[in-house]
Amino acid sequence: MEINILSFIYLLASVTFIVGLKMLSHPTTARKGNAVAAAGMTIAIFGTIFLYNDQGETLGNYGWIFGGLAIGTILGTLSAKRVKMTAMPEMVSLFNGMGGACAALISIVEFDHLMHLDGMSGLLMVLAGSAAVQGFLLIILLGLIIGSVSFAGSMVAWGKLNGSLRDFSFRGQQAFNIGLLLLILGLATYLIVALPSNALLLFYIIFGLSILYGIFFVFPIGGADMPVVISLLNSFTGVAAACGGFLYDNKVMLTGGILVGAAGTLLTILMCKAMNRSLTNVLIGAFGGNTATASAGPSQGAYKEISLSDAAVVMSYANKVMIVPGYGLAVAQAQHACHELEKILSAKGVEVSYAIHPVAGRMPGHMNVLLAEADVSYEKLLEMEQANEEFSTTDVVLILGANDVVNPAAKSDPASPIYGMPILDVELAKHVIVNKRSMKPGYAGIENDLFFRPKTSMLFGDAKKVLQDLISEVKNS
Amino acid sequence: MEINILSFIYLLASVTFIVGLKMLSHPTTARKGNAVAAAGMTIAIFGTIFLYNDQGETLGNYGWIFGGLAIGTILGTLSAKRVKMTAMPEMVSLFNGMGGACAALISIVEFDHLMHLDGMSGLLMVLAGSAAVQGFLLIILLGLIIGSVSFAGSMVAWGKLNGSLRDFSFRGQQAFNIGLLLLILGLATYLIVALPSNALLLFYIIFGLSILYGIFFVFPIGGADMPVVISLLNSFTGVAAACGGFLYDNKVMLTGGILVGAAGTLLTILMCKAMNRSLTNVLIGAFGGNTATASAGPSQGAYKEISLSDAAVVMSYANKVMIVPGYGLAVAQAQHACHELEKILSAKGVEVSYAIHPVAGRMPGHMNVLLAEADVSYEKLLEMEQANEEFSTTDVVLILGANDVVNPAAKSDPASPIYGMPILDVELAKHVIVNKRSMKPGYAGIENDLFFRPKTSMLFGDAKKVLQDLISEVKNS
Amino acid sequence: MSSVFNWIHEHQAMIYIVVLMIFVGIEVIGSVPSVLHTPLMSGANAIHGVVIIGAIIVMGKAETDNYLALALGFLAVVLGTLNVVGGFVVTDRMLEMFSKKKKSS
Amino acid sequence: MSSVFNWIHEHQAMIYIVVLMIFVGIEVIGSVPSVLHTPLMSGANAIHGVVIIGAIIVMGKAETDNYLALALGFLAVVLGTLNVVGGFVVTDRMLEMFSKKKKSS
Ligand SMILES: NC(=O)c1ccc[n+]([C@@H]2O[C@H](COP(=O)([O-])OP(=O)(O)OC[C@H]3O[C@@H](n4cnc5c(N)ncnc54)[C@H](OP(=O)(O)O)[C@@H]3O)[C@@H](O)[C@H]2O)c1
Ligand SMILES: NC(=O)c1ccc[n+]([C@@H]2O[C@H](COP(=O)([O-])OP(=O)(O)OC[C@H]3O[C@@H](n4cnc5c(N)ncnc54)[C@H](OP(=O)(O)O)[C@@H]3O)[C@@H](O)[C@H]2O)c1
């Protein structure tokens, strides 16, 4: 009986996942969609705990299970609540890694179980013929490999995003990676087909190599591309979860996993499209290896600086100011100061709005989230196309920690790695003031010709500090 | 072995159905999509014939099967190739009815089979317990009822569209229909639960009542709403086919049937939306019963006529002429004459284009198909929104057999059954010439105030005849 | 109630397929332009002609002395084929019109 | 080759579910605006946390003297829960930002 109810609960949960994901992809219903999926997940979890029944065998170890759930819930909630908005992608990457690790662990325990079979069930297994065992092994290994790659890759992505890991690649890494992958697949095939006596050792070797592959897979990819990589690894974890569904003939794991696997893959492609790049281009790393040379180009001459007070004056007496926020603004946590400046300028009769490039920052929607946090009103945010129409009537463009998204090389230099990406045409405006800390390049690692143009003046310093100073200058002017 | 290949073929066919339907809903891929689905269907059919294997039992009666296939193919191809473009919806309705009948026949044979079970299989059936038999019966009856309703309904829709059946309804028909449906469901439940000794008789009674219900269901609905009804019956037949899938545990029937059931239902709703009406409104028949009164309103005064030669002169000396085609143009098969007139006017330097209302004619896209048949170029066809912008600069609007789609009551009279439907604002133009045969109303059965407006002149006669006369007049003028 | 859950459990796979197929059916034609409504309806109509497979099975399994089954099965095969073949051919003809139109533009 | 067909035949239901789910997954997020990419990724991330159910089964089935299984199972439950709970909470926080933004407009 219980198992019948559980089947129904699983069906319900599968439907909530689909409906939830559907709702998540529309702005007005997104939040409710998340809640719907979460509700489905909750009933699936508790249904499993209390109603699971495999030919009469129910679950035990309730202490351990609830202990694990409690610890996970507390840690998960706390870290998710505490994390700064700008560190969200790291957090997603971390959680994704946990899911991958979970899938890998399940495979490890099940393999261990398979190796130590004894009594009735062991006998049955052998009787059932090797084909069934091989299918079982295949799924266990798939879960192990995909889960491990996803785990290791996510950890590297996390490290890169929070700045503790630097890009790293060596000559021939591409070939090395492919070799490693082939080795893993070869060993796995051998294990399944031959089932040698040292299977357990082989299994752990495959495990280790998969972790290694995950690391080498993500390491050479540029930090700016991490959101794409995380999305890809996300769909990997989905497939790993689906392997669990095959393993236990568990429909909700199967459907949930495949759903994420498919949707995640499409989402990855959509993300690449938003940056006007192909997935292969991201993975083989136009930013990472090949074009390291491009960044070594010589500086294109001299740039002009502007003093804080001059900048304040220019903006105070402008009719229309456009602020272009970028990754630097997020790093400096200067969104509140930025909103402050906007309000003071508006009070002086200046028309202020924000030009939002779709891939400014480090994740899609980064700038929207950031400015929303500081209560900037929605109408003041202009999308790229809109903004590009407004620039020609703008007096001052204030660029705050943005770089690649205003780099004219994207339009003019076919050799540039960002060539073809649509950019904000700030040069249509009368003056361009650029705030950043140095002349160092942005995440694509390339020079920005804009900084050397006659219309441009540099205003060096940390975005938050500079904005605060600007505010007091404007107040006094 | 064969059965394994068949499973694969079925999987492939299911995928082609999905992909085909997906491609069918985009203009550029639609035709290829149809071919993809057809290919999937072909392999599924031949796969079944040659590879089917139910526990060792293969199919026989190849002569009958191929005979049936041949007859069906020849009849189907010939009638589909011969049918006039304007009679397409009737044809679809007819084919849909065939599918419904096929599903009902399958149920009849299987029920008969069940009643005459003997020997091993009969024993097995009884041993399997009544629950299994009941499930089987449920599916057989569902297939029978839905298939029969779809068949009978489609036949009535077909009759209405080709004009051999008139609308017909009586007071309390709605209640009668609901009662009939409840009776059918009640009898079916009784049959399943009690399995009385006179089951076979009961079965045929249910069959007869279902046919009756199908007839009474469609009869009161206005002929103009037939495309919507056909779409709905189409999704019914899909569900009936899916019942067959349950019956034979046949996945391709199941997936194909459910796919059409779901997509057809959505399509029905989309069609209603295009006419700015709700599905209930269509089914309960705002046009059919309730608003027969609305059509009885008195004529709103006098109308003006225009002579052929005057009409020819007005158009020849216009700068811009807009043609509004409607159902009457299709009935008169005047599309070629219409194209002819357009060419002659263009040769005289008049700018001519067509204003296409989305629900002009009797099926969505009717006018596009019709004019395409006469080789009218695509750029000359304006969609409603576009056309409405152009009317204010238009000198002459020539309305050819359109009525409801230019009825201002849709905007001004909340009591009108078509109130709320967007219309073509022909009155923005300088002159309006209306061609129809009489002052009779169009399919919504309501008066059209436009005909009595000062800007409007009537040009009575069959559209084809009138156009031919206009052409010679314009040539001579 | 419990028999409902039991039924769901026993036909799990079928039910999942049905539910997912409903989602697929709805999503797949989500944004169809209204000119394509008729060809799409017609194409869908041809696809449910898959019921022909049931007719073939009925026909192929009928005992050679069961004339009712033979006659009805034969009729079912003919009608099902009409649905399939006629459906696809009519749809193709409709779409041919559209593509002709496209080319001439 | 024949064993592939055999495998397909035997796991038919599962394969249909997988194939249909792939279609659903792709269709469902067909036209997502780019601002929603990150929350959607995060939400999907939470959903694949359904792997926690496997962890619970592993844990619940472990014999009480099999310390490896107990330890790894426990770790799996903790990690899986982190994925689920953290995933949904983070997504909700992101979307909260958006809805606040909407209201203030
Ligand atoms: N949004 C997405 O979805 C996404 C996803 C993947 C990749 N990307 C990539 O990320 C890049 C985004 O472009 P972007 O223009 O926003 O950023 P960017 O090109 O990475 O430039 C950021 C700039 O901010 C400056 N900066 C750093 N810290 C600062 C601080 N505390 N105060 C002031 N300035 C500071 C840096 O210069 P200094 O060091 O000299 O200060 C740097 O040049 C694009 O290449 C895009 O393709 C985006
Ligand atoms: N397109 C769709 O998808 C669809 C689907 C369902 C319902 N409908 C409905 O169908 C209607 C379509 O509107 P419509 O304006 O195209 O057509 P309509 O309102 O039905 O009017 C057609 C007019 O053509 C005239 N006519 C008939 N035969 C003629 C001939 N041989 N020569 C000249 N005129 C002739 C008729 O008047 P006489 O008898 O006086 O000649 C009639 O008034 C709407 O009510 C719409 O809601 C459309």
C-alpha cells in the first residue's frame, strides 16, 4: 500500500518539477515556480523516508537520515542566506558540486555493496545472468564518472569565482584532456566487460581519474566564462542524478535528473548566445589559452585623467547622465553609493539612467540584481538597445568598473576574442568618464582602446571610494 | 528478436511525431515536418505488419491487411488531391471521422473477442482477477465512446461545411445533451462493474447512444465555428487512439494519440482566442441558439448602390486600392479573377494590396491559401494590424464577399455576438465598395451597419461574375 | 482510493508517458502563428491516424472463420488508412500553397 | 546490435520517459529572457538535488555494522540536502531581488 502512495507522490513531484521550471522561466511567475518545485521536492523526500518499500524491505537508520538532513538544511540555509548577492554564482557552483558528490557517493556505496554480495541476493544476481549485472555496473560507473567530474569541476569553478584560483593551462592541455577522458572510458568498459578480480581497485582508480578530469576540464577556461561552465556542470549533475533513477528504478530521480540535464544543456547554449559565442569556443577557451597573446599588445598611447572635482562639476551641469555599471561596481559593493549619487544628481535636475549590458558582471542579470538590491527603480534601467539609442543625446557617460562591455574592439577588431559581441556605444555621448582602479584589462584580458580616445577621461580608484567622494563633491558644488 | 526491433521502430516513430508537430508549427519548416511525421508513420505501419509478435503469435490475414491498406491509400490520396482548396476543412473533418470510426471498430471487435473467450486465454483472463478485466473493459468502452462521438460529430461537421446540413437546435438541447452524456457514462459504469449477462446488447446500446450524442453535440453549433469543433474532435480522436495504445500496450499509439490529444486541445483554445471567443462560448453556441434573436433586428434604413462602370472608374483613378477578401470570394472561386483585376489596376499605376483578417473565410489562413492558389504575391497581403494603419491613406476599399470581419458592431455594440473581435477598419478609407449577392447576413447571422453608412456603396452579384465584368470595364475605361 | 493508488503504481510507466506527452504536446505548439492553425490541425489529424496500427493488429489476429472480426477489422484498416494517407496528403497540399507563396515573394 | 534492440525493448518505458523528458526540458525553457538565466540555472540546480532520494535509500538500507556505507551514506545525505535546500533558498533570494524591483517600478 505505502509503495502505491509513494508512486503517486513521485508522479506529483515530477509534475511540480516541470511546472516549476516552466514558471521559473517567466519573470512574473518565477518565484512561485521555485516554491512549487521546492514543495514537490519536500513531499518526495519525506515520502521516500516513510513510505519506501523494496519487496518488503523498508528503510532504517532514521537517526542518521534525519541527522544528515538537519545538518544539510541548517548549513544550506545559513550559507544561502548569508551569501552576498554578488557571490551568488559561486554559491550555485558550490551547491552543484555537492549534488555531483552525492551522486558519486551513491555509486561508491552501491559498487561496494555489489562486490560484497552474499547469501540470497548475491545468488539471485548471478542467476539473473551477467547482462543484468553489466547494465547495473554501467549505470553505477556513469553515475560515478559524471558525478565526480561535476563535483571537481564545480569546486574549481567556485575557486575561480571567489578569486582563490587563477587560470592555468599548459601546452597540449586539450590533447591531454581528451586522452584522460578516453582512458577513463576505456577502464570503465574493461571493468564492465571483464569484471576482473581487482575490480574494486580499478573502480577507485576510475574515481580518481574522473576527479582529475573534472579539474583539468575547468582549469583552463577563463573566469569570465564560469557561469556558462557552471550551467554545463549543472546539467551534468542532472544526468548523474538520473543514473540514480535507473539504479533504483526511481521515477522521480529519473525525471528530475533528465529534466535538468536537458534544460541545463539548452540554458548553457542560450547563455553562450547572449555573449555571442559558441559553446565550443567557451570550452576550448578562446579566452584561456590561444589568445593570451592578444592581451600582450602594446598600450595605444596616452590617456587623460580627470580630477574628482572636475568630474563632479561636469556631471552636475549635465542635462543627461548615463551610468554604465560593470563587474567592478559589484566587486566594490558600490551599488548603494551609486544609487546615492543618482539621487543627488536627480535632485539637481539632471536626468540620470543606467545602461545595462546583458553580460555585464559575472552572471546574466548581475547588474539588475545588484542595483535592485540598492533599490534603484526599475524604469531607470535601460536595456542595451534602448541605451544605445539614448547615448547620442547624453552629455556624460559614467562607467563604473565596466570594461569589456564598452570595448570598441568588439566591433572593429576581428582578431579580438570578443569580436562580434554587441557593446554599449558610449562614444556617441559627449563625455565619457571611466572609473576603475588601474589600466589593467577586464575579464577577457584584453586592452580597451576606449580609454585612450579623446572623449574619455579616467577617474582611478575603488568604485565605492570614488563614488563617495563624488557625492560629497556634488553636494558642495 | 523482431519484437525488439519493433520497439525501436515505435520509439523512432514517436520521436518523429513530436519533431514533426514541432516543425509543423513554424512556417519555414512546416512542410518538412509533415513529411517527417509521415515517414515515422510509414515505418510504424510496416514494422507492425512484419515484426509484430505477441508471445509467439504473429499477424496473419496479410491479404486483407494489404487490401485494406491499398484501398485506403488510393481513396485517401485521390480525394485529398482532388479536393478544392476551399473544401479543405471538410476534408480534414471527414478524415478525422474515419479515425474515430476506426477506434470505435477496434473496440467493438475487442469486446466481441472478450465475450467469446474460450480455452486457455479465457481461463487466464478469469484467473487474472476481475480487476484486470475491468481495466480492460474501461479502456475498450472509452475507445468506443470517444471514437463514436468523434466519428458522428465529424460527419455532422462535414455535412455542415459542405452545406448539406443546416444548423438545428431545440429548446433545452443543452440539458438534453448533458442528460444523454450522463446516461452513456452510467450505462458504461454499470457494464464495467456488474458485467451483466446481456453485456453485448448493453455494449451496442452504448455505441448507439454515443453516435447520437456526437450528432446532438455538433448540430446546434454554428457552421462558422466548425473549424474549432473539428479541432476539438481531432483531439478527441487522439485520445481514442491512445486508448488503443493502452489496450495493446502499444507505445506508439499511446504517444501519438496523447500528443494529438494535448496539442489538439491547445490548438482549439488558440483558435478560439484568434476569434476573441472562449471555447464554452463556441460550444454552448452564442451563435447557435441564444442570439438568433440578434439577427432578427430591423434593417437600419437605406443603402446606396453603385453601377459596374462607376465602380471601375472610381478604382481606375484611385491612387491606392485595398481589397478585403472574405468567405464569399472563396465560395465564388473568384480568386483568379481577383488577381486579374489587381494586375490590371497595377498596370494603370494604382497601388493595390489585400487586407487579410485572421478569421476571414472558414478556416484560419483560408484567404492566404486561396490567394496563394491564384499566385498573388506574398508582399501584397497585409495582416490586419498593418492594413488598419493603411486604410486612412486608402482611396477605395473593395470588399469581396466579406461581412463579419468588417462589421463595426464588433466595436460598438456590446450585445452583438461578435463584440470584442478585432475588425478591419475599412471606414477610415475614402470610399467603400461592397460586393455580395444580397443584403443577407454573413455566418454570424447578424446585420452589418457598414452597408448603410454614407461612405459605402453596394455592388450586388456573384463575386466572380462581378470581378470579370469589372475587369472588362477597367480595360475599356 | 487505495485502488486508485494501486492502479497508479501498476501502470506507473504508462502514466508517466501520458503525463509527459501532454506536456510535450502543449509546449511543442506553444507559439504557432494563426495562418498555420489549419495545416497544423490537419497534420495532427494525420498523426492520430496511428490508430491504424490497432486496426492492423485486430485484422492480423482475427481467426479466419470469424467473419464479424474480419469484416470489421477490414473496415477499420480501410478507414484508418484513409485517415493517415488522406491526412498527410491534404496537409502537404495546404503547405505547398504556403511555400509557393513564399517563393514568389 | 541485436543486444541493443533487446535492451531498448526491455527498458522501453524508461527510455520513453527519458526521451519525452528531454523534449519537455528543452521546450519548457524555450524562451527565457536573459535576466532570468541565473535564477533559472540556480532553480534547475536545486531540482537535480533530487539525487538526495538516492542518498536516503542508500543510508536507509545500510546495515548497521557496515561503517563504510554508513559514513558515505551519511555524507551523501548531508551533501544532497545542501544541494536541495541551499539551491532553493539561493534561488528564492535572487528572485526576491527581482520582485522587489518589480514592485518599486
Ligand atoms: N554577465 C554574464 O553573464 C557573464 C558571464 C560570463 C562572462 N562574462 C564576461 O564578463 C565580462 C563582463 O564585462 P564587464 O565590463 O562588466 O567587466 P570586466 O570587463 O570584467 O571589467 C571589470 C573592470 O572593473 C574594474 N574593477 C575591478 N574592481 C574594481 C573596483 N573595486 N573598483 C573599480 N573598478 C574595479 C577592473 O579594472 P581594474 O582592475 O583596473 O580596477 C576591470 O577592468 C565580459 O567579458 C563578459 O563576457 C559575463
Ligand atoms: N477563418 C476562420 O478560421 C473561421 C473559423 C470559424 C468561424 N469563422 C467565422 O467566419 C466569418 C468570416 O467572416 P467573413 O467576413 O469572411 O465572411 P462572412 O461574414 O461569412 O460573410 C460572407 C459574405 O459573403 C457573401 N457571399 C456568399 N457567397 C457569395 C458569392 N458567390 N459572391 C459574393 N458574395 C458572396 C455573403 O453574402 P450574400 O449571401 O449576400 O452574398 C456573406 O455575407 C466570421 O464570422 C468568423 O468568425 C471563421
